[in-house]
Amino acid sequence: MLSVPLYPMQAVKEANPKEDSEEAFALDFRTLPPEISCIIVQNMLNPSLLEKLRALAAENISFTKLLGHAREVTSVGFSRCGTRIVTTSEDYTARVWKLKEGIWECEAILRGHSCWVDSAGFSDCGTRIVTGSFDFTVRVWELKEGIWECKAILNDHTDSVTSVGFSSCGTRIVIGSSDETAQVWKLEEGTWECEATLKGHTGIVTSVGFSSCGTRIVTGSSDKTARVWKLKEGTWGCEAELQGHIAVVTSVDFSDCGTRIVTGSRDYTARVWELKEGAWECEATLKGDTGCVFSVGFSSCGTRIVTGSSDETARVWGLKEGIWECEAVLQGHTCYVASVGFSSCGTRIVTGSGDGTSRVWDISSLVKLEAALKKLTLYHALNYDDLPEYMKEYVRLALEEQLPE
């Protein structure tokens, strides 16, 4: 049953909200008659109360620690199903963690690299992992009969591998390197072959990622830019250069819809770019981190972003009425946050840190609050009494979470 924190009825109708705001309590919104609900909705949408509700939701965020790496954690990421996490470390290993009966347990330690493992990612099917290392190589691991095994070693770069990622179909891998290039590898008849080398950056390629459709790639670089590459008629070409950061671009990510990109930088900011009429434009600059932004990531719905910073925190940003606002600051790490990522359901975030630990944060309180507010806003936007009966039923279904997607 959906319950939201609201004023007591007497406080709503008779008292000054500013004086009674601390007396909020849980009330089942659906059981109230429309004329009373309307009064509550108006109160609910009061900016000062919204701020308090969101602060309360942020306070209810919990976390679980993942312990095991012997040195700094460099990269983290969820599987598409959300029941596995991969972490990499300067201890030359990657670890796979699995959620069992509500507890995250280390399922496997992936050994084989001869230097720091700097990046990793799951294929969408969840049965493959790709890892990149300062030993200049990339390894592809496959899950067979409950065991993770190395099935391929890709070693065409002439310097450290900084970032790796699968395409959604799982048949391509993109690799970023300190040699100032990115490479696209394709699986052909069971063998991984280099399909293209993406050249253009004048500095280290720090971060890479595919769009969900698999026809675009975004790369970030120490040359302070990001580039968008598009596959046309079998050839990868540079579609756009994203300029605006005044320091190294450390991290990049596509939204699932493919029309937004987020970039993080050592200039203490993240930027959101949107594709409009064929051109990539800077939609927003996210300011708030008090250190270098080392990692960024979109939620699957595209309305949230998480940033990890050298200030030892991660921040959750939400898109509200066209504006990106900081919803929560995740505190607890005792060193820089090197990597961040959302689960596909959007209710969990994983962070990896220089303190040698990873944390899994449960942000379902934020998600539930925003879902409730969205429905309340829908209800308030309509003049209920003037609606035909079938529309009244539509509103009631929405509030009861029975409205089809």
C-alpha cells in the first residue's frame, strides 16, 4: 500500500504549515475523498515541505560494504540483471560478487593480469566480463557451469588499457588506452578481431562506452574533450567533439535512450549533453562536488546521474522539471571515489574507492518518494470534480499503482 508523509488533517485545514511541519506522519492517500486529497496535494507540493521530504528520503539511504581487495578499487559495475557486481583493483585482480538471499558474497577472483586492473564491464546477458589492465591487455571472461574462465586475451594496444565496455548485443568491445586511441573489437565466428582504431584525441583516452543501440561510442580524454563516434555503412567515424571542460575528462556514459551523454572531469564538474536535431549540445553543468569528478553514470531511466569524486563522496542528481538537482550525497568512504554505477532497476548504486572497499547503496527511498510525488502531481493537475467518470477511474488507478506503463 502506497503511503506518503503528510500533515495531519487538522494541521492541513486549520494550522499554519510552517508551524506544524514537524508533525508530519504517514497517511494513506487513496482512502481520502477527492476534496480532502486536493488540499493535501496542494500542501504536499509546497517547496519547503518537498525539500524536507527529499532530505528525509536521503537520510534513509543504506549501504553494504564489499571487502576483499588488497589495494585501491579502480572500477565497479552491475550486471544487467542487478544480481552481480564486478570490481577491479590495483591488486592485479577483479572480483565478481553475487547477491544471495540479500547478502553480497564474493563469487570469484579473476586472476591473470600482471599489473593493475583498471576497468571492467559485464555483457548484457551477464555471462561475460571484460577487464582492462595497465599490462596493455584486455581479457574476456566467460561463465560456464558456475565458473568464470578467461576465454580470450586482446593485446593490440601499445600502452596501458584505461577503460573497456561491451556493446549491448555482446558482440563488440570498445577499449580505451593511454596510447591516445580507442579500439573496437568484434566477435567473428568465436574469435575477437580488431574492427577499428579510433584516432583523433591528442591525449590519453580515459573512458569509453557504447550507446544502447550499439551504433555510437563515446570516448573521454586527457585532452579535455569527449568524442562521439558513429557507425555508418560499416565504418566508425567521429560524429562530434564535446568541448567545454577545462581539465581532463575522466569518465563518460550514455543514457539508455542514447540521446544524452554525461561527462565527468577533473575541473570538479560533470556535464550533461543532449542530442538535438543531429547536434550534441551541453544541456547542464553539474556543480557541487568539491574535488575532481572521477566517475559518472546514468540510471537506466535516464532521470538520475551519479558522480564519484576525489572529495570521498558520491552524489546523486535527479532531473526535475528540466533541471538537474543534487538529491543526495553518499558519504562514508575514507578515500577518493574512483568509480560509480547504477543497477538497472535504479534502486541501487555501487561505488569503488581508493580506501580498498566498494559499497552498495540502497536508494529505494529516493525512488519511491519521487514516484509518489509524480502521481500526486498528476492528481493535482486535474480538476477532479469536472472529470468524466472514466477519467476519475483513470486517476484512481494511477494513485493505486495499477496504471499500465
